[in-house]
Amino acid sequence: MEFDETKIKMSVTRRGFLTTMGVGAAVAVTGRYASGASSDETVMLPEEMAKIRLHVNGRVHRLLVEPRWTLLFVLREKLGLTGTKVGCERGECGACTVLMDNIPRYACMTLAVEAQGFEITTLEGLMKGEDLGRVQEAFLEHDAFQCGYCTPGQIMAAEGLLKDDPEPSPDAIRRGMSGNLCRCGAYTHIFEAVDEAGKRKRGKS
Amino acid sequence: MLSNFAYVQPQSLKAALKQLETPEARLHAGGTDLLGCLREGIFGAKKIVSISGLNAFKGVRETSNGGLRIGALTTITQVERHPAIRSRFRALSQGAGEVASPQLRNQGTIGGNICQKPRCWYYRGEFHCLRKGGERCYAVGGENQYHCIFGGENCFIVHPSDTAPPLVALEAVVRIVGPQGTRSVPVSRFHVPPSEDFRQETVLAPDEMVTEIILPPAPSGLRSSYRKVRARRAWDFSLAGMALAITFKDNTVQKARVVFSGVAPVPWRSKEVEVAITGRRLDKETVARAADAAVREAEPMEKNGYKISLLRGVVEEELLAAQSGESPG
């Protein structure tokens, strides 16, 4: 998949630029990058770093990764995007939910090398400058959390649900949010927040 | 952190097969079961061969005779939502919709779903059980409330798939490609019961892969459905479930394929129920007889006797619903 380089260049910020340079400094910046480091069918060796590029929140990050690194690990530890949370690390709690091409997935169950070619959106990608996104606002207004640890994953699941189904029925909300656990048990408020975010999104768009 | 492995993403089937020849190579499709197994130390991997770039095996196509070819890399969500599967092979759409959670359905593939490793908590835990090369099955005399009531021998797992039982009921065929070429195996013979080999879940050799699943055309009068009972609405695996593919003629059962989930080490075809209902209307009397027949051969363990009444209930409710046409498809 080809990235829209114009869109990417336009969204470069100072911090993003530094992050990209920081992680990509060891990589030759010229050189032709295929969508997959291994698209020429070369084998990435264990413990050796291989070049990949990830499209996260509208920016391209050129990175050196080990094949065993998960997308979750790379987002947090290499890109500093700590909005995505570490929970069970076995695809059961949903705290690490991100969007890949607008579809919710667990970053803990996805190898970073496998995330190439997708447009990845994390919680940080929902911000408009200092302003919260609609789902984030609805969560705040409806008090849809207690400790807040699961909230980024819940919000990403809700974003994915509303992108797929802008007018979800109550059952569709329950089903769409069923891949995310909340140990505080804020489910009632989470449901209300998602319902509200859907209505607000429809009202404004 | 996962243990180290090499990784390759071949761009052709031929290259993928060549890579799979590496000893201890493991296939990566959606990766959801693979990463879980690697983390839990169920098996190791020297090399991950990712076939996620093989676009030829993504999506659903009509066959010339009115059936469907489902690429092995089609996601569970895509299978659930595909209009032709929804309208003509409803049991499969329903089964796909019951798998795991939305995120896992978005990532997991139909090929991977039928190749899943068991979910027995001894197998997934730190126990070196029979299936992992050890000496015994810890479910025997242990915590066996989620284990099988049919087909247990040496090992007492239940098969975790919600798509395999509908595929067996709908008489689907698996296309398998390996170094020797291509072969086709009915899904009903794809899974290996522990009585034959308790170390192997499927007939796949390590250097083979599933490329497609082929559904034969749906006969007219077909009503198919999948019902899954579980303790929790999301994630959970089946405690007892049933896929039905019944062809009706004049409101009478002309032909029936009945396959249970959650009660046996492989998708469990109940010829007893099929015989009890074929040639009959599904009235209360027939359905009660079918429910008796369903569990007659059951051999519960110490803690899973509840599955017998659960399965009876599923059989009764679903057969009555099939007769009333509440499960058209």
C-alpha cells in the first residue's frame, strides 16, 4: 500500500519530527522503502533489527524492530505513544485497542512487522490540537470511567464501532464494545457515552 | 516479550511453501492464536512464515455451480457479514458472529479459526500434558467442567471453533496446499480425534497450509443455523452448541446434518439426531426423541454432567425453531 506522502508531510509537527528522527536516526533516510521490509522475501533474523515503516496518526515512522516486537510494544516503548495501554497481553482485555485502517484490533496480538501498510490510529490521534475528540468528550461528560486504565481502549473500540456503524442500536453498542473489559465496572456509563457520541456525531456530520 | 524468531512474509504461495520447509517454522495468518500459543509456551517457533500478504486468499467468490469459495485469509468479520454467506449459509455467518470478540474477529481468519489449538486450561497452562508430549491428561480426575462428553480418549479437550461445526454441517471442503500439490479434504474429516492421534488437531502436515474453504451450493429448502451457549456473552468458548443444516420438503425433514460444538474434541456430528429427525416433521414428540438421542452416547466426566441437560435444551430449542422457520437460511 502506498502512503499519501502529501498528507503526511502536512501533518508533521516539531515533536513528531523529533520522534521520527530519534527512532529513525540509524536508518538511511533515502533508500527505497517497500510497504513491507520483507516484501522482497528476505528473512528477518531473530535478534537482528530490521527496517520497517509504520503509519501512525497520520505520520510515517521509520523504525528498526525485532520480528518479535508487538505493535503495542513499539507504540509505547519506541514511539512514546503511551495512550495505548498494556493489559493482559493475551487478547482478552482490550486495553491495547487501536484502529488499523479504521478497524479496531488488539495491538498486543499484532506483530509490529505485520502492522506495516495499515493506517494506525491511537488515542493520541483523536486529539485535534488540545481539543478532545467527540468520543473522548462523551466519555468525560458521562463519567464513563473510574480508574481510567481501560478508557483509551474503550474509546478506540467506540471510535471503530461508530466509523463502521454511525447509528448503532443498543445491541450493536453492547456487541461492538464487548471486546473491552472494565474492572471498575463502569459499563453503564460507557454505554451511555458511546450512545451519546454516536448521536453527537450524527448531529454534527 | 516473546521468544526470538525469524520472520518472513512471502509474496507468493510458492515462496510461502518453500519457507514452511524450515524446521520449526510456524504459519502466521491473522496471528491471534499463534501469538497466544507462543506467549504461553505451547510451542516454540524458529521462523514465522506470514501469509498475510497473499491477497489471492482473501475474500469470498461465487463458484460456477452456485457454491462459494472462501479464501483462508478472509477475516471472521468478513465471513460473518458477507451477503451471500448471510443469505444462503446462515449457520456459517452466525458461527462467525459468535467467535471471540470484535477485535479478534477483525484480525482472525477463517483458515486460522478451523486450525485453532485447544483451549483446555491444562494444555494452555504450565502442565506438560499428554497432548504436549507429556504422560497424562490432567483433566482426568481434575478440573474437567469444560471438557468433553463425547469422543474423549486419552485426551479430553473440546474443539474451540465456532465456524468448523457450521462448515461440517454445510458439507464444506478444505483446500490444502503443500509441497506435493493440492488436496481437498471435507471439513468433517479435517480434524483428528484423540482416539486416532492425541498430538494432532488436524490432518495438516507442518509444511502444508489451508488456502480455501469451499461451500457446495445450498440445496433449495435449506435452513441452517448455529447456536452457542456460553457463560459470558463475549470471548467465551462454547459450553454446548449446535450447527444445523436441514433441508425441508413440504415441512418435513428431507435431509439433516447436525454438528455439536463445545462437547467433543472435534466438531461432533450427531448421526443419532440426524436419524431421529429425517423423514419427520419437527413436532414436540420428534424433537424430544431427538434430544434423547443426542445425549444417549454421552460420557460425562466428574464435573461436566451439566453439559448433558444443556445440550438437550439446545437441541430441543433449535429444532423447534428450525421447523417454525425462525432460522431460515
